[in-house]
Amino acid sequence: MNIEYRTKWTVENGIAVIRQLQNTAHLCGYHLALAGGILNRGYSAKDLDIMVLPMGSLGQKWETFKIEIEQTLNITVDNLSDSYPDETAAGRAVYVAMNHPNGRIDFLRY
């Protein structure tokens, strides 16, 4: 039986999303990197994990970048950090978008 998952993330389309956001990320003081199943297996049936890392000593503009993510990808990004206490305890914030055509995107902001 061939099971088709709603989420179809691959290295290629994960990198394509990052490329769409990269220029704005830099202007807002961030680097972006792939993480999770895409790096481990080359695909993910669950989600696309993107690490959002501060770039040097520049000031970061998260709210500006979040708005640009939403407008560029036509998605809604919600802060779900309260649902991930281990991430929050480690100083990371978790933002999730559920309405991308390929499925869920998790942004881990450091």
C-alpha cells in the first residue's frame, strides 16, 4: 500500500524555502539553517525544521523577520514556545507554521 503524506519536505524544497527568506534574514540579523529529518534522511514526512541563528553582534529584528516570513511564504507563524519547555529552558523559541502547501514548518530561534 502506498501511503501519501500531506507533508512532502525534501532537501531541495527545504533549501528553496530558505533561499526565499535568506536576504530578509540577513537584513534582520539572522542566519538560517536546515535541521531535523531533512538532514538526517534527505526528506521529512513530518515537517521542515529551520534554525534561526543570530548573526554576529548585529541587533536582531525578530518581529520584522516574522512578518516577512508570513508575507513571503503566505503563511501564519505562531509562537508555540510554551508547548516546548525543553527548548525554552535551553533559551530557544519555537515558532510553527501549519499552513504551507507542503505542510508544517518549525522555526527554532536561538
